[in-house]
Amino acid sequence: MLARGVICRLAADVPKTSTHNLPQLARLFQRVAVAHNATPITYKSAPSSVYKLALVETRRLYATSGTTKKPATKTAAKKAPTKKAGTRGRKTTAKKAAPKKKKVKKVLTEEQLVKKKQAEERKKIAELREKALREPRPGPTTAWTVFITELGQESTVFSSVSKEASERYKNLSAAEREHYNHLANKNKAAAAARYQRWVLSHTPEKIRIANLARAQLKRKLKGTYKTRLNPPHTSKIQDDRQVKRPMTPWALFMTERLRSGDFKDISQKEAFGLISNEWKALSAAEKKKYENESAENKESYFREYRQTYNKDATAA
């Protein structure tokens, strides 16, 4: 009963805002009571003494607990830049890029220039040969080549056979010559079929580029093959799909005159001279015929060129 009364009095003296500290007051009262039990206090004065001590201790605790700490304001403190170890007291400067060394152009000697030019020419020829394509070999297509081929197959040394080949060929009978002619014609037909299949295996555009490359190769390799009129794989590929260039009025007139037969047994140079004089003697009305035909051929050329090669002709 005594303890309950003391607690109630303590609760009455404590401000209303500190009611949440009642459990703490009860524990404090117990400690104070235990402490005073060890000292000689009279019965009547014991509650008052205990009450006073508990009240003083309670007010002290309330005063300390009532002081609220201000929340620390969050300040965005700027962090000082961290210095790398070993750079204290030193000024850090950006490393300058080393200037690029200018390439010194090497001066070639005359011999080196010649070799360089030859290497470029070989490279150009190799590129042209790749564009020019390679047609299939026709094989033996004459009686003589068929005869030589048979002799080569019978003997291991072809050079020794070729020495006596002409004599043996001259001594052939009519039946034997007819036999070799028959084989040659058969081979010629087979070679023509192979050639046509090879041409059709490429597009008209590819054949056109091949013919342009062959014309350049023929000029570059002229004189390098003494035993042949044309270097190998430089003759024009025969393709009926190719679009023919339109003829000029002068070319139309010249073709017409040559086909007339008036210049038979006349050299080409003399014939051209005579035809040129005839062209100059024509009147404007007579030339108009060939000019109109040339204009029509030109329009037809541009139309067929686009249909065949899927692009427009740059020039006629």
C-alpha cells in the first residue's frame, strides 16, 4: 500500500507529457527503497524520505530526457579531390602527344621506277585476262590437225614424228584424206556447240566487258607472240545477243558501195579513196537518205541496249 501511494504521488507531480516514463519511475523507486533500507530510518519518516529522493531523481531524469537533440542538417559537403600517392606537392600536367613524324618520300632510282612500272603493267594485264574470260579449246578441227594428233598419240616423242608428218600426209590416199576430213568436220561441229554453250553460260553484259578487255589485251600484247596473228584469248567473242553500234551516214554509204561489186580486184586503200570522193560529190538531198537511216538506227540502238544490258548506253 505504501509503495502504491508513493507511485501515485510521483505520477501526479510529473508533467502530463512524461506519462510514458511510469515504468522507469517504478524501477527507480525500487532502487531508492533498497538503498534506504540499508540506513536506519524511522518508520514514520521512511515514506517521506523515500518519496523525496525518488521525486528529486525523477525530476532530474525528466529534465535530461526532455532535452531533444536537433536533427543534424544534411549538408552536401564537397569532397576534396583525393590526391594520388606520390603526387603531393607536384603539379599534374597533361601529357602532350608526341608530334607525328613526317614520312619522307623515298626517291626511287631509274631502275626501280622501271621495275615499278613493269609490275603495274603486269598487274593490269592480269586484271584484263580475268575479265576477258577463257573460251574452251576447239581441238583438232582440220584434217591436218587430226592427222598430227593421231601421230602424237601413237608416239611418245611428238617432235620426232612431226618431221616426217608432212611426208606421210602427202602420201595419203583419197580414202584416207576423206576419213580425216570427216573427223575434222565432226570435231568442228562439236567445238561450235561447246563454244555456243560457253557463250550462253555468261550474261550479255559479261560478254560485253570481256570483249572490251580482249581489245585492250590485244593492244598491250601486240608483238609478244610472234608465231600467232593474235595473242591467245584476245579475239572477239561471237555473241548474237550483243547490241551492234549504229553506223554513221558515211559508214552506211561506204558499206552499200562495197557490196555493189564495183570495187572488185581493187585494193582497200584505193577503194576507200574513190568512195570518199563519191560521198563528197553527193548533194544534201542525197545524203539525207543515209542521215535518216543513221538516226533510226541510233534510236533502235539505245532501246536495245537498255533491254539487253539493263542500263542506258552512255554514248552511241
